[in-house]
Amino acid sequence: QEGQVLNRTIVFRGVTYNLNLPVNTAVNWDFYRFSYEYDFIATRHAIIGVIGDLKYNKLDVQLASPAGSERTEQTVPVPTIGGFARFYLAQYVSVTGEFTGFKFDHNNFNGKFYDFDLYGQLNFNESFAAQGGYRSIKVDYIVDEDDGNLQLKGLYFGGVVRF
């Protein structure tokens, strides 16, 4: 984002970016999910179960302004656990809700990672599907005197490949 004017003062990698300062930002977030799903209820019309997964996050964040320029690259694997429910509205159409999360609170390290996903899926066959839904990811952390929060939410559309 180019020339965004800050509505509050932030400190990023030791550089203070003051209120009303124009800042150029670039964020690249690669997000991979490795999961195991256990279905404790499975019928023709519904599946309900638990999910354990590892969310592998690779972040590259850059800020540039008259106050200075900084960049950080971080890789953060986050284990999460949660539940899901999937209902089949027709043979090839389903609606799924998932919630997974992680919370850790110990001495000078506090972290939260919550992921909510509500989506519909149209299966073309056993291997391919189209998907669309609403997703909300919330991350909060405090490590020593460093803290941050991130919230992403909104609609999405995509494809699914199973093998």
C-alpha cells in the first residue's frame, strides 16, 4: 500500500512511525496448513470431528517512510487444534464450519492464533472442487517487550485439489 497515512504511532523494528506520517507498506504472507482430521460422527449428510494441524507462516513485511525504512522476514510454525462440522446439502454440495486455535501464556511469551473458516464447496468429482466462504484469522503476541496483533477477515474464492 502506497502513501497510507497512519492513524496511530507505531514502532517497527526500532523505527518510530508517528501519527499522520505517510507510510508505504508491503506484506507477503505465505500460509501453509498441514492437518489431520478425525471424524467422530460420519453419516451421508454430515461429518463432525476434530482437527489438529500445523500452520506454517512465512512473513515478509516492509515499511518505508520519511522516518526510515525497515524490513523483517519471520517464519512461524503454529500448532492448532479445533473442531469442524460439514453438512451435505446435495450430493456434490457441502457447507463447512471450522475453528482452530492456539493460546500460550508463559512468563515473557504470550501468543494467540485463532482461525475461523465458514465455506461452501461444489465438488466436480473426487479430486477437484470449487470453494468460497468467509475466513477470519486473528494473531496476538507478546515476546519480552515486543508485541503485535494482526486480524484478517473477509470473503474468498478458490479451488481444491485432493490426491
